[in-house]
Amino acid sequence: MVTRSTFLTLDDFHKRNLSLPICPDVFIRLIEVLEDPKNNVGDLARTIISDPALTTQVLRVSNSAFFGISRQVCSLEEAILRIGFKGIWIIAAALKTQELYQISTCDWLGSHGALWEHSTRTAAFAHALCKRLNPLFCDIYFTAGLLHDIGKLMLHQLEPRYSEICQNGKLCGYDLVWREMELFGTHHAKLGAELLMHWNLPDVICDLVAHHHEPVGQGEPLQRTRNLLRVANEMARSSEPTLVPGYAFFNTPLDTELLDSVGLDMEGSLAVGAEAQRIMRLLKII
Ligand SMILES: [Fe+2]
Ligand SMILES: [Fe+2]
């Protein structure tokens, strides 16, 4: 067991001969292409083509019933025009992030496990919240949602009983962060953000991930920005046990102080829930 005195950092993974999760090559290149407004459909298509598996999957998803396209899409350029840059990013980011989870054989952490399910759900809520409250940054929040708990994958590498610790104690939020600090001298949000910095992901994504369990702060624009991912995380948890497709509701009461901090009322929350479920339906066919 790792003890508190170790104050775990990324270097400890190297010292223990543990490999860090590797950022998929195409992930960074796609972010660069999508962030530069001068890039066009051809630039995006060329980037996707550099990853043959991704190319096949983008075409498969583009031809799925979700997009309701009557004529088959045969080229990437056509798929991008139909789905749009933002739609392509949702598909590509989810596919490449899911690969990271495939390294784990643990039922809870694997690519079909509860943590992946929670991560996609958080990403869907983050995207839906942003679309309503801060539409320019949907891609950023979607990505932060997908990756916000990646530190848990890392802690499991160090301590194989980590998933039991989380599940047996039904630990979440502050309680989990507190327990992780006792055991590892760090917590999954901080460790995950360090990994994303190491990958050279945009600072804003690293910041959101690092602070997704911090107490609710009011007023300051930066705090409001961070609270959006916290709301998405809470909505994902609250909707998990009995979510019914096509019907938006939350099983546990949402923290009204947290909702207030981003300017959302209960009616707005249900609208966000409905939009999140639309995105989750897309993620299910990926
Ligand atoms: Fe978390
Ligand atoms: Fe989470």
C-alpha cells in the first residue's frame, strides 16, 4: 500500500516501472486542427485518415441511424460535412479515450465498466450544460468530462484494491478525495490533471480536471467556469441508477447552491438532461 508520506507524483510511476496512460497521437493533432479556424474539411479529413481505425469508425457512426442520413456516406469529407466539426470531435474523442480504458481488465475500470460509463455520462452533461450556458466551449467541456476521472485509472495501477476501496465504501466527492489523500498523498483529480499536462492538453482542460471536486465557489468567473464541470459530474452521478432513454430526470436532489453558481434552475436542469441524453444515445453507438 502506498502511504501518505509518499506524496505521489508522475515520477513515481516511472520509479515503480509502471507505464503512464499514453495520449493517442491523433488526439493532440485533432485538437490542433479543430482549434485553428483557418483549417477546413480537408485538413480535418487528412488528420483522421492518419488513424485507419478511427477512419473506419467515423464512417460507421456517420452511417448509423442516429444521423438519419438516407444515402450512404462513403468519404470522410462527406461525413464531416454532414456531421460537422463538433460532431466529429465527439465521436473521435470518445473513441480514442475509450481505448485508454481498454488497458484495464478490472470490471469497474475497463472499457465497458462503470467508470467509463460515468465518464461518458459526465461528458454528455458537460456538453449539454455548455451548449446552454457557454456554447463556444462545448468541445473543451466534453473532453474534460471524458477525462475528468482518468486519475482513478492511474491510482488503480498503483493499488489494485483501489476500485474496492471506492466501491465498498461507496466513496465519492470529498469523501473519496479525502481517502485518496490519506492513502496516496494526492487525489485522482490532481493526478489526472498532471497527466493531461504531461500530454500537453490545453491548460483549460487540465484546470477543469484538477478542480472538479473543489468546494463550490461563487461569483468569480474562473470559479463559475470550474463549477460547470462539477455540475456535470453531479448530474451524471444523480442520473446513473435508473436513467431511462428519452426521459430526463435525476434520482437524487441536485445541489441547488451548485446549480445557482452556474445560473441554472431546476427547469433548466431538466432541459440539460434531455440534451445530454441525446448525446448519450450517440455515444452508445460508438
Ligand atoms: Fe472525480
Ligand atoms: Fe466523476
